[in-house]
Amino acid sequence: LTEAADLSRTPVDVTAVLDHLVAEADTAAPTSIGFPGAVDLDHREVMARLGHRLWNNIGDPTDTGGTPHTRVLEQAVIAWLADTLHMPADDRWGYVTTGGTEGNLSALHAARRRLPTARIYYSTAAHYSIPKIIEMLGARGVVVNAGADGEMDYDHLALRVRRHRRWPAIVVATAGTTMTEAVDDTTRIQAVLDEHDVPGRHVHVDAALSGIPLALDGRLRLDDDSGIGSIAVSGHKFLGVPTPCGVVLIRDSLRREGAPVTYTATLDSTVTGSRCGLAAALLWHAIATHGREGHRWRVSEARRLAAYTVDKLTTAGWPAWRHPHAFTVVLPTPPTAVRAKWLLATDADVSHLICMPGITQGQIDAFVTDLTDATAPDSDPGPDHPHLPRSIPRPRQTSSPTTGIGTP
């Protein structure tokens, strides 16, 4: 493929290159169960009808300048998500981003402009974009421990806040950590900040993975009681949009208005300026064709399959677990032969698979079969893994079946 795609060669066989990419993706799809992209939604109508031209949503979503653009659809997406999160109608602003990282950057930039001396607290299980963004902003980051299950250690947060209590606090909570889909409890975070009487605060939720499912449950809310100032979600995860994208929402009262740009007749209120109007149309299409109830059904089916996967693995003698709200199933890292075939996310001794909408029971059954075959007493799993899997950390026991975040 590298040779065929070399643009110094003439002529370039464009059809052959595209055919190769499609064939490679089609071959990998049945065993790609480790990363969070839904595969059950059909976006071909939007791509066919809008994909032949540039749709540039330059500037703020409320701007009217320029053409062609899809800002009306972008506004509808923002309103739908803000309504689903119970965000006050008179205190909301947002836009369609390139993904969760830009959403986090936009929100943390707005927070730091308001609180320029703040320390930014984030857990060891936070997304890798968070320390990168802190460095980009020239801010001071404070790392907080996470438990073995991925949830923030609130006692350690209290220790860190007490040490820096003279400074304002920006706290990044995660709704769906990368490896275990843990959810940080913003109510407990707010209690820590209250206890230490910090001089100014902003709580941001990186909800790239679990934000929309938890919002559809009513477990994630950005109403006034939540105290949450901003949130970022991904569009290419639960909504399965075929291009990286997302949405950031920030309380309008906590940000500065963008500067006007004369020649584009727009406000410069976003990170990138020019923005992908096709992504906004794809998000709008995914929401419009399924609605809240359709997406709630997708959530319940994904969780049902995740529960089935835990039972299937446990019955096969392979310890696995999941948080009650999660699509993510955590298990000991399988042998090399299994990982060569199945695309899993792995961090040292722990791996996960994610039962995103579109993953089937047949795929799970095939994976468990390969796993048990590779670890049978008469098999050779290789020097990197024993026949019997080691135990792995499980979620902490709490009085409620799920971890609350921004719940009333």
C-alpha cells in the first residue's frame, strides 16, 4: 500500500489504493472490539448527499455569514445535548469540535481565562489529552490518584486541594475513563472544594465516552444544582459518526465572548476557526433518525451485551468485570495469539473490550472461544502469559449500583 500510495510515482492507481483501504478495514472489523466506536448507525445518506462539497461552519454556531454551512444543524445538536443534560436554557453555549481533546481544550481554556492562577486537578486515570492541554495552556497541573477501578481517589484529592487551597481550583472529572469506563463523582468533588473553601472553582467533565449514555439515563446533569461548568463529549464514539468529532458545552456565564473577525463576518469563539460542517450534519442525522428513545434502546442493548460478556468470560474461567453503567469489560491481558487476532486495548496486565452498539453476541462468543482455546491445558500460550489468568482489580463496593456524577 505504501508503494501504491507514493505520490512521486506516475500514474497513481487511485482505485487500487482505495480498494485496499476498504478491504483492510472490512477484514479488521469483525475482530475490532477494543476501542469505542459504534458501528450500528448508517451515515451513508449524509455522506452521499453532502460529501461532495465543503461545508465550513466558520466562527460561532450563531453566526450567519458564509456559505455553504450547516450551522442550523449544529445549533440543533447543541440544543438537543444541552436539553438532555438539563442545562439551563439561559446559560449554555457550545459548538461541534474535532473531538474530545478539542472540547477539553476549549473548556479548560475558558476556565483558565476566568481563573488564571488556578491549579488544574486531574486523576491518573484521566485521558492523556488533559496533561497535554495543561502544558499547552502553561497552567499548573496537580495529579490525583485514581483507585484500581479507575475512579478518582477523593481522599487524595482532599490532600492535594488542602496543600494548594490558596489558589482557585479547576477540577477535571472523567465520565468514562479510558481503561475501565469509571465515572468520577462530581458531588464528592464539590464537597472537597467546599470543605477547603477554595477561592474560585470550575468543574469540567471529560465525558467523551460515557457522557451521552449517562445523560440519556438522567445520571449526568448540568443543571444549576450540579455545579458543573463545562463538558466535552465525542461524536464518533456512541453516535458512531465516521469522522472524529465531538461537542463542547460551557456555561455562557463562565466564558468570554469571541472577538469579531471583519472579513468573515463571524465571531472567533472556537479553537479552530474553520470547522467541519459535515460533522455537524452527521451528528444531527444520527440524533434525528433515532431520537432519545432510540438511543436509550441502544444504551440498554450495549449494556446487556456487556453483562453477557462478563458472564461468558467468568463461566469460561477468565475473570472479568464491568462497572454497572459501562459498555467496557475489563479482563486480564490475553495471550499474544489472541491479541494478534483481536484488537483490544491493553495496559500492562489489564485489557478491555467495549460492547459498543453494533458489536454482536456472535463476536463475543468467537472471542471467548479463541481465548479458551489459547489457554487450554494442552495449548501453548507462549512465554508471556500463564495458562490461568491472574486476578485483576475490581470496582470498589458502594452503596449505590452506579457512580453518580452531577446527579440531583
